Amino acid sequence: MESVRLQRVSREWIKAKETERKAIETRRKLEDEMKEMLKIDDQIDGTTRVIDGDLSVKITTRLNRKIDSGKLQDLANEHGLSDHLSTLFRWKPELDMKSWKQADESITKPLLDAITTTPSRPSFAITNEKGN
């Protein structure tokens, strides 16, 4: 490994991450200021567009929704609405890698064709141990 080159690139990465952090912080402060100026209600789904001179500002607010699938199924059963679940909700299977790795191959092997595996971008964490 080229130690000098790795040192240089690692130090540049640390500087870039700090620049990125500061830029994100600044951008978020400016967004908060615009939200306040335009009296944007972030408790509703919607879009606000303001044109000021040659600038067009579009602000979209969204509400995140999480579903308790067990409670949902219980409520649907209780109210006779189970048939509607497949049209009102999407089912998104996620792989439980711990269970998958522990399961017998006779169970996992037939299911492999339904799973596409691609590499993700590696994550990095570099710190300056000397504080410089």
C-alpha cells in the first residue's frame, strides 16, 4: 500500500467530509428560513411554488408513514377489511440476513432466484487520531 498517497487522500477525504457537513448545515438553515418566511405548514402533504423575479422556489412537504403490519392485519380482520389490504398497501419483503444465514440451504436455495444481490458503495469513516 502506498502509505504517503493513502495519508494524502485520507486527509483530503476528512477535509471534504467537513466541507460537506458545513454545506449541509448551511443549506438546512437557509431552507428553515425560507420555510418560515413562506409560512410553510410541514404537517400536510403539498407543494408550494413562489416565483420572485427570475427565481422559482418550489417547496414540497411530505408526511412519512410507517405501518405496524401486525396491528393493520388485526384491524382489517376485526372490521372485515382483509380483502382490501392488497390494494391499499404494498408488501415490501426485506431480507433478514441473520435468519437467512442460519436457515438450512434446503429452504434458502430455492428462493435465491428471487433475490438480486449487487454491491453497494462502500462507507468510509476516517478520523485523525492525533487530532491534527
